[in-house]
Amino acid sequence: MARLVYHHQIDEGVEKVANALAPDVVRIRYSIDDDWTGDESIFFRVVLSDEASRINRLREVSRRARAAIREVLKAEELGLNFYVTFRSLSETKELPEAAWD
């Protein structure tokens, strides 16, 4: 159900979060699918700038990104579990995958 009903709402929220966290966040992509328990979930793929991916910044930047996703998108209120994974911009170039573009 959420795959269709909330798609537009999620798109707007993703854009808002990415813009608010730029330039640390380069882009955010997502997909809605069942997680390992079979529950409908949203999977966020966050591409960070190389600077934001440095060891001395990664923890804080990833914490801010997760918090912003939780606050703005309210995935749990949509009845979705959510998962967030991160890659640096360099990693996306070294390991190209369409899902991260």
C-alpha cells in the first residue's frame, strides 16, 4: 500500500533532507521493499561527499542524516521500517550501481 500512496510524500521529504544537509549529502535514493522479516520497509541510500565521509566527520554526519530522515520523512508513521546505508561519492564511482545513481 505505502509503495503507491506515499511515493510523492517520500520524494518531497528526500529532496528536503538532501538540500538541508548539502554539501555533506550529495544525494539520497530510496526503495520500498520487504525487509528480512517480510515487513514493508524503506531503504535509504545516502551518498556523502568525500569530505563528509572522512573518519573524523562520518559519525556526526551520518547521525544528522538519520535524524533528519526520521524527522522529515516520518517513515515509522507511514507504517514502514526504515534502513539507512551510506557511501562516499568516491565509492559510488569505484563501485557503480544503478541504485546509487
